[in-house]
Amino acid sequence: MELVLSFLTACWVVFGAMAPYLLLGFIVAGVLSVVISPEWVERHLGGSGFGQIFKASLLGVPLPLCSCGVIPVAASLRRHGAGKGATTAFLLSTPQTGVDSIAVTYALLGPFLAVFRPLAALVTGLVGGGLVHLFDREPLPPAVTPEEANEEACAADGSCCADEGEPCCGGAHDESQGSALGRALRYGLVVLPRDIGRPLVVGILLSGLISVLVAPDTLRHYLGTGIVPMLAAMAIGIPLYVCATASVPIALGLIHAGLSPGAALVFLISGPATNAAALATLWKVLGRKATVLYLLTVAICSLGSGLLIDAAINVADIPSSALIRGADPQAIAQAGGHEHHEAAVFGSWFQQASAVALLGVLAFALWPRRRSRPTEDGPPEADRALVLEVEGMTCSGCARSLTRALEEVPGVTAVEVDVATGLAKVRGHAFDPSQLQDAVSSLGFELQNPEILGKA
């Protein structure tokens, strides 16, 4: 019973310490989702060259996208004109950080790592994008511009409003509906927590588990110091699926268990930047050479960042415990004095209020909702409707990318995508079913019921 109480206490300490900063990160992420639209990103990443690579790396740092969710977004960028080097840079820098994960890093690991982590993500994107630009000249299919998509749709269904001086009226879903504040709050407090809520909870539980089961300095005793624990952290991080925010409490537990801050940083870079499923999709979307260069970049930059951090800490003679901002689950779980224990666990009233608010946000976002399978019945103006079963979608970013890709198929007038069920309902006039499959495949997803295309 004492072990269970210590475990729950350690988890609550980590959760309470990160709650105020994570809520702030969620809200800022919601604002960014409104201010930085996919069209804006595509407009600034078109073409090729090192200028686009730098902009792709820089834009990717604050965006809250996980390693799975960023791939369809990057594939969509490529379809709309982004160069291969810029696409790779975006793929590298984006999943490593985000405003929410930066806020949590500051809360749990202190300002030093909170500043260094996004800088490492930026450099990783620049290095990887530059390598692909220099050494991977394999051509990809021509990019589809929004103008070309509109022209094709007009030619297919005759729905162009050229007489009124308007673009084609295909009936595509308008994501700009509603006030900017409402859309920002919905994304920040509903959509984003739904995307990262489960891995975040798992990360907190793992942090608490490490804290109560692994004695301090155990990992240092078995792995020593230097590059060996960094290689071990990278070997665990590369195949593991963990989002940038959820990786922080795990890194906190590893530091308390004896891993150096540099080795923890290797995990913070390699874990969110890669996972087995994402790498398989990346191989399909960008090709073999780009995938190899991607992995090489993650390995070199994560190890280099880890060695640099540890060297800086050693030169400045900063103990690892000084990097932690009061979120010490081991010390609290093992606290002897009742007063010290209670003060450490419950903290300030603001921290506790934030923790309760964050619990409410996560509970609302993750609460199961009844979902019904969409039917193939469409509105009277649509003469064709299909329900596609799509495998590989993991978050709202996947849904947005797939929705946009399907909407650009000539003749499609409406698209509804549900990540939870993996279903996409497509309605329209005289669209080519094979182009629907191409749109799905171009983002790295798989169509589970291709036989439905023959019935259209």
C-alpha cells in the first residue's frame, strides 16, 4: 500500500508541476493554429533552396505536431510545392518541440533545457534538410498547387463561379467558420489535448513508476557516464512512439534514476522525432535515401546535443538536481517529514487549481463519445458518395491533411474524416475513384477497402 501511495504521490507531483505551464502552452498552441494556417505555411515553403529549409525548420519548432501527425502534414506541404529539403527539415524540427512541450520542459527540467531543446530542434532541421537538399536529387511527383486543383475541379463539375469573379465553388469544408477566439480555444483545449492526452498520461505514469522503483543513480551505476548511456537512450527513443510533451516527464524520471541531462536530451530528441511506424511511412513518402539521411541526422544531432549539454554542465559545475524546477518525485515520495511531504505534494494554490483545471480539460477531451458509421447517402446535389476506411491516422493533423487532399480531387464537393473510426466520407459529382486512392496514398496512409472504389 505504501508503494502505491508513493507512486500516486510522485505522479501527482509531476502533474501539478507541469499543469500551469501546459495549460498556457495549450492556449498558445490554439492561437498558433489560427494564426499559422496550412496555406500560409505552404506559401512560405514553396520552391527549393536553403532559405526554404531555414524557414521550414523555424516554423516547425513552435507547432504542436507529433511524429505521426507531422508526416501527413509534411506530405501535404510537398504536394503543394515545398521542396524535398524543406519538407525533411519540417519533419525533423516539428515533432521535437511545440509551445506546449517547451512550456512543460521549463516546468519540469528548468530554463536551461527549455531554451536548448528548441535550438537543438532548429539545428537538427537545418542539418537534415541541408543533407537531403545536397545529396538526394531523386525527383518526386509534381506538386499540386491550389490553383491547379481549383481549375481541375471546375473542369470536372462545371461549378466555377468565374462570372462572378469568384474561385471554384466545390463545397469544400470551411475551417474558418466561427470566431477566431472560439477556434483557438477549441483547438487548444479540446483538439490538442485529445491528440496528446493518452501518451501524456502514460508519460506521467512512467515517470512515477521510475521514481518509486528505480533507486537514485541506478542507471549511472550500470551504464556509467559519457556516450554509452546516450546510445542506450537513443536505442530506446528511435523505435518508441512518444510525443514531445509526454517525453518530458519520462526524461525527468530518467534523470532522477541517474541518467545525465545530456542522455535525457538524446531521448527528448530521438523519441519524438522518430518511431517505427512513422519511419515506414517516411520511407514511402520521401524515399529510401531521404529516410536514411533523416535517421543519420537524428543520431548525429541528438548525440552531439547531449555531449554539448553535459560538457557545459561539467564546465559550469552544475549538479543535475539543480536543473529540476522542484518536480522531484523521488524526494517527495521518500520524504520523511509530514509537513515537508504535504507542502511538496500540494504546492501553491495556483498550482493545485491549474492541476484540477488540467484534469478537467483532459477528461473532457478523452471522454469516449458515441460514434456512428457514416452512411453513403449524400445530399440531393451529390450523385456519388463513398465511405473510405483509412489506416494510419493518429491525430487531428492527419484528419486535416486527408480532408484537404480529398477535397482537391476534381469533382469532390464534401469530405468528412473521423480519426477515431478511421473513416472518410466523400461526396461529389463524377470524381475519379482512383484519384481518391492516390490522395490517400500520397499522405502515407493505406486504404483498407479499395474494393469500394470499383462500386463508384
